[in-house]
Amino acid sequence: MTIKGEREEHKEEKKKDYYVSERQFGAFERSFRLPDNVETDKIKAQFKNGVLTIELPKKPGSQKTEKKISISSS
């Protein structure tokens, strides 16, 4: 899976004695391998409030069963 994006920022400051304008641009790319137990046709992605959330559902039967661990107090 490869995720690509671009970032652009523009700052402006106007005062009585001076004016400053700055622009920043940048591109990024991240790649990683998905586990074999991911259903690739059911992957969902959502971008909200500057956060990218990616949902990678597992194939049926590949999910581990629940395991209970007892906690002892000393």
C-alpha cells in the first residue's frame, strides 16, 4: 500500500511598517506491505480534521480467538 500526499502552507503578516509572506510546499509518500490476512477489496479510508484513518478488515477465520488472562494480586 502506498499513501501519497502534498502539503501547502501560506503565512501572511501585515503590519504598519512591514509585510511578510511565506509559502511552503512539500510532497510525501509512505509505502508498506499489507499482511496476507487483509481483505484488500474492503479497505476503507477517511480523511477528517487533518487525520487520515485507514480501516484494514481481516479475512473471515483469520481473527484470533479471545483469550482471558487472570490477574493475581500480591
